[in-house]
Amino acid sequence: MTQPYLGQIEIYGFNFPPNGWAFAAGQTLPLAQNTALFSLIGVTFGGNGTTSFLLPNLASRMACGTGQGPGLSDRPLGVTFGTEQVTLSMNEMPSHQHALNACLPAGPTDVSATPSPNTAPGISSTGESAMYAPLGGEDMTMMNPMAIQPTGGSLPHNNVQPFLGLNYSIALAGIFPQFD
């Protein structure tokens, strides 16, 4: 391999960084011993900028190009984003309906179109649009609570694309890249 650029990041399929390289895993480096590398990356990935700075942390992360494409979010250099697990809320689910099929063969005739504390949703035996039947009537049948209760456990689900674990390494020595 030819001499790398200082700060160049490479992916390797072995479990150690080559000589003159370090894992890109967020380590703290002393600024005094790494002034050339610090002049390139500064505190983009963290550190106090007076005595230390951090290498990029690509452990368990995917690299992403910086910038903003049409209709996409801006991705600045050194900013992490995304999460491995997501819990969906009701507002994030698509609007949808669940059918409730019930039958009351001989329903009460005193059904109201207005709910009250002494009524329960039901059906009208007369075919009218009224649907609130009095509680305790002869024809009232308790529905299975599991058929009408909310469902779900609010647990997060994995939100990870398929991947292969490899080691990212950053060159601690090499050719200082020239700015255009």
C-alpha cells in the first residue's frame, strides 16, 4: 500500500489497526503528540481542543456522506444520528380502522342517538341511526374485552439494516493532504 493521507479512514477485515493507524472508535488523543492530525479534524468528533481531541467513533456505526441531498436532511461532518431501536407512537401509525361486528337478535326498542352514563354502544333493532341502548337490558351481552381493548405492548422494535462487522481505522501518520 502506498503511504496514506493523514486522517484517512480505511475498513479492514482483521482485528487490529495497522502500524501508524488506530481504530476509529472515539479514543481520546493528546493534542501535543498529534498536532498535524488535530489541525485536520480539530474537535469535530469531541475533545476539549486544548489538551486533547477525539477520533471519529465508527464502532457499531455506518458511515454516511455529509451534506444535504434534494429532499433529504442535512448531515454535517461529525454529527451522529439514528437509533437501533424505535418505539412507534399512535401518531406515527397510519390512520386506519378496525371492524367491530356484533349482533343483537332482539334489541331493545328504546335506543337513543345520544350517549349517557346509563347507556352502552349497541345497535338499533328498528334500523334507525340510534345506537346507545340502556344498560342492564335483557338483550345486553357482554363482549369479550380482548376483542375491543387496545393492543400492543409499546416495546421498541429493531430498526437496523443488514450489516457486516468490520474495523474502521484512521491513519495517525501519512501525507498531509493539501487544500485546494
